[in-house]
Amino acid sequence: MADDDLQKNYRNTFNGATGFGKSTAVLAIDFMKAYTHTDSGLYAEGVVEAVKHAAALYDCARRCDVPVIHTRVVYSEDGADGGIFIKKLPILRQMTESSIYSQFDDNVLPAEGEPVIRKQYPSAFFATPLVSMLVARGVDTVVMTGCSTSGCVRASVVDAISYGFRVVVPRECVGDRHQNPHEANLFDIHAKYGDVMSMSEVMRHFEERDKHGL
């Protein structure tokens, strides 16, 4: 298919938007030192940049009383809870509770009282209490931030819409190891699963709702 035809096909077929609903929560996916320390095999410069932007977004969310929920990957010392996933990616076995790599990056530490979910697989929803937590809070929209765009973020986005949540992804607040999969997955997420917006648009939404007491 020629490029012009492809663009026309996407415009005519994948042009919907879900936007924000009545109640929003921010999900901070796996912003751990494994991705931001240069001595880690998982280090990703794109994640380092995303952390810088996400820190500002989280501060805005807190000022506007938007809940922030964090996830981190943690495996048992023997890796038994990692199943086939850590067989495919053995480097993940370094993310034990005692490892520096499983700890949050210092720039995006959870604030006091913010929930932290431990997970072992790509989606933040798989085998975790996340759905119940969101439903209990009356949340219908999840703002996805974190890493990696092509891995845990995308998996969480697909699960979120499958569970009936609206999804918003602030593009500056997600990161990956390479720009190509990052951009390709943002394109695909926006086409099929959620709304990719600028960070400033998302923050403006928080501030407007806060101003009107919503």
C-alpha cells in the first residue's frame, strides 16, 4: 500500500478518541533504577528523559488531588514467580527485592500514602489488585506513564481498555530503549487503544478540573 493510501486508511478508520471521563488516576509503570542507571543492562536514555517529565506531571497530579499509583517489578531470589517471562528475558532476574535495580528512580519516588504495586509480568493489571483499586476509587480514566513504551506500557494500555477504562498517554512521560519502537507503539496506541496527548494537555486537564472542584 502506498504511503498516501496508508495515511488515508488510518485517517478514515482509526480516528476515534475517548478523552477523559469523570475520574482520573495516574499510573507510574516501573520507573526503576534498572532503566536509569548506566551500569544496568536495561539502561535506556529514553526512560531517563521520560522520568524528568513524569516528575513534573506527578507533582501537578498531587496538587490537583489526582491519585498516583506506582508499579515496580520484583522477583523472588529463585525467580520462580517469573515463569516463562524471565526465561525469555533472563536479565529480569536481577530485579529482586534486595537489588538496587528494583528500586524506584530517586526523581519519581512515591509520595507518602501513594500505593505501590509489585508485579512480575508486563501488564500492570495482570495478577495484581489494580482493577479493584481503580474501581473502588471510582476511576474511569487511567493516565499511563512509565516504561517501556513497547513493553509494559503497551501491555497495560491494552489491558486497561479491555477492562473498560479510558486511556490517556502523555507522550513525554513514557520511554523506551530505542526511538523507533517508542514512536511505533505510540502511533499504534493512539490509533487503537487510547489517546496520546502532550504532557501539557494532560496537566491542563488536571488543573481545570481542580479549579472547578471536579
